[in-house]
Amino acid sequence: MSRFLLSLFATIAIYSNSLAQITPPGLGKVHTASWFALGLKQKLNQEETTTSTTFIGVGRISDPDDYNLVKKPSIYVLNEEIAHRFKKNWEYSFALSYRWQNQYKETEPYHLDTPEVRKEIRYYNRFSYLKKFEKIDFSLTIRPELRFFFDPNFDSAEEKFQFRSRLSGKMAFSINQLKTQKIITTVEFLGAISKTQDWSEFEYKETRLCLYYSLAIPKQKITFNLGYMNNIIGKSKSKDAHYLAFDVIINNFFHT
């Protein structure tokens, strides 16, 4: 455990910023999972301090006893985020997200559960400290979230509401002179308090570790990101999931 915690803090120490990739959402206690997202990132003012990022994403999962990470559909996401750089090293954002997630039984043959779907409407903010070095971008972010859960017909789900907090660090290393290729590392800690009939206690939920390769093609205004995420659920390292992620971001499509 001490070695694991040391590695986490070391990752934070070399962390970077800027929303260069669309990391996968946590999909619960799965074995392996895959994630694809298509995003549009647009500058909204001449000073280039305000940006909009819109994306749609699709996630698929394996059964608990195999490694087929595209076997079953899991989640569909529509997300919109507006960010404002109000100081040289400070940025805040607000976002709204709609999510549709299939629910599967935990026993063989792992068919859809009842209810089959959980819908979610999520509102969140980010507060980030950003720092640029010659070849490294660094960020440290706090992200509070309000999550509202619904059954398929939009009645309140058993878990009606959740307040979740994230603390994350991120670091991007440029690996060529044009800075169009980057290696990105991230680490994120999550804690939450939920309401069913009564409120739960605030508790640690999971840790997410990511490693990405990012390739920007400026003339085509496109960025490609290919990465891996290890999602560690709870305090036991044995409960983790492995994600393969790929996303495409179109940059400033409405600017010449």
C-alpha cells in the first residue's frame, strides 16, 4: 500500500493541464472497458480566454469473467462545458451532462438488470491552477459535482442524488519540437455522499490513473488521443478495471 501511495503522489508531482483528452467515465465494478468520444472545442472570444467543449461518448464493457472490452453496451454521454481563463494561472468552468447507462446483473449470465437503465443529469464545476513550462503543462483541479439519478421513465432512482468531489492532477509532456505530440499522465481521487432514504457519510470512492498519447494535426484542426485508464474502486487494489480509450477532438471548427 505504501508503495502504491508513493506512486500516486509522484504522479501528481509531475502532472499537467489543459483539456487535451476526454477521459472515460467510471463504469462501476467491471473487468475491462472501452471508451470512444468525439469532441468539438471552440474558442468563444478574441482573447482566447473562454472556450466551449462539447462531446458525445460511448462506452462498452466486458463480462466480469472475460476480457472482451467491447462485448456489451454500457454508457452514452452528452456533455457541454464552458471554461474561462480569468488569470494567467487560473481557470474555472461549468458544465452540464446527460448520461444513459445500462445496468447488468452481477451473476451469470449477466443479463440486463431491473430496471435496465439508469439515467443521470450531472452539473459540475472545475477550479484549476495551471502552469506552463518549456515542455510541460501542469494543472491541479478541484471538481465538485451534483448528480441526479432517474429510472428509465425519469422517476427518481433508488439512489436519488449524489454530491461528489474530485481532486485531480494532470501533466502533459511535449515529445517533439512542434509540441504536436504529447504524453499525458493524470491521477484523480473521488469521494462522495449519497441520498437514498437517508444521507450516507462522505467517503472515498475510487482512484483513476491515466496514461495517454496525444497527436495534434494543426492544419486539419484535429487532435487524436489514445490512452489507458486504471480505475481502482474502494480501498482495495484488487477491485480495479482496465479501460482502453480513444477520442477525436475538432478544434475551432467555426474559425478560419
